[in-house]
Amino acid sequence: MATFSKQIHIEATKEKVWEVLADIGGIYKWNPGVAYSYATSEEIQGIGATRHCDLIGRRGYLEERVMDWREGEAFKIRVYETDLPIRKNVVRFALDGKEDGTVVTVNPDYTVKYGAVGSIMDRLFLRKKVKKGMEGLLEGLKYHLETGEPVGESLPAVEKRPEPGSGVRWHRV
């Protein structure tokens, strides 16, 4: 089992960040790793809501279900079916409102398939890919919230990556 934490500061209110995150089916608008997504349950928010995600760059997919929901604060979503070499993956999203924006933290907790071979795969390359995916997810969320634009397969080139609290905004090159 592997777990880690990544966070980013976004110059948007906690309410606005939550509004985007709570749109379970709309993750494709801000996650550069997702080509398209949609809600697959009658519930579109809250515990039990489900979504399907088609991944970028391969014919991969995720079926996910919300398993914990604290309105405006945090939620956990679990991958319950995928063609990736992941047996279990639960990602927690948490928001912390600040005067100058919101800090969003993601905590994935995953286990790989294939026993000992999977553990070796995780140490050699999978863990790096998962971390890079979480960083891209957060950067995409920041870009989307601060510009109002959806992301594509990759974030647009930027003149300068803003430092948290610097007041610098995203700018297209």
C-alpha cells in the first residue's frame, strides 16, 4: 500500500473550489489526465455518486464512487474498476480556506495488482506516475479555477508558474 500527500494554493474562494470539485462528472474540465468523464449514477454529488473517466494517452478508464462527503470541506472517492495495474485506490480531497484563496490537498492511498511483481512495478515506475498524476490534477484544478478555462491533455505553456501567495496569476505564452 502506498500513500502520500500533495497540495496547492489556489487563488479562489473555498466555495468556488468546492463547486468545481463537487461536479463529480466534470473532472475532465480540469484534470489533464482525463479525456472525458461523466456521472454514472442518479446522485451527482455526495456519498454513492459515481463517475466514469476515460484517460488520456491510452485506452484506460476508471470507474469511481464517492465514499465519504463532508459538504464544502472534503470527500473521498474510490476507484472500484479500472484497467490500470491498481487493485485499490482511494483519493481524499480536502479544502482549507485562507484569506488569499484555498489550499487543496489530495491524499491517494493505493495498492497495486500482481502481488510481488506489482510491488516492484510500483517502486520502479508506478509511484512516480501516480505522484505526477496528482501534481497534474492539482495544477489543472488551479489553472481552471484561476482562468476559467478548461485544460486539455496538458496545461498551456505559462510565462511563470506562480508561487503560493505570490499574487502572480497564470498567463498564456
